[in-house]
Amino acid sequence: QVRLVESGGGLVQPGGSLRLSCAASGFTFSSWTMRWYRQVPGKERDLVASITGAGDRTNYVDSVKGRFTISRDNAKNTVSLQMNSLKAEDTAVYYCNVEIGLFQRDTYWGQGTQVTVSS
């Protein structure tokens, strides 16, 4: 059974930093791209960052480039999102995501972790 569990959210002042983590289980972690999404109330869930199974390629939405870093530890089955220089507009619920399968992909989500950037 695939399970994704996020942690590390909280309240931080503008300009501050947070590190989110996602513990994965129930699948061959190193085989699949992992993603972080975020969602604010009333809006769609948006992709923030992704990292390939080997960790050799990463992608970011333009609004977080240079501030956020996605990384993974395949020995520990974890993926992290280091968020620096946080802005109020980064406030959202952050979700860990994986899509598993070659011809038919099954999508899995964690429960989400709230990040609030406010003074």
C-alpha cells in the first residue's frame, strides 16, 4: 500500500525558511519521480517542484526558482523541499505526490502540510 506522509510545515515570517519532508512507503521509491504541489483555498493544486528517481534532474515552477530546493534520499525513502526566502504568497497546503505505472498511472497524495508565511 502506497503511503506518503508529509511533515515540517508551520508558521514562518517573511524571509524565513522551512524544510518539508515526505516519508514514502509501499513502492520502489527510487524508481519514480517525486513531486511537491501546493494548494490555496479555492484554487487548483499547482506543481511546485519535481525530482527524478535517481535525483539527477529537478524542475521548479518559476515563482520558486532560486528559493526552493527539492532533494531525495533513496536510502531513507524520503523527499524534501527546502524553502528559503519565503514570501506571503508561498502560503498554502503543500502535498507530496507520486505517479506510479508505465501505461496506466496511479496517482498518490500525502495528507498535506500547512505552510503559513506571515508577520
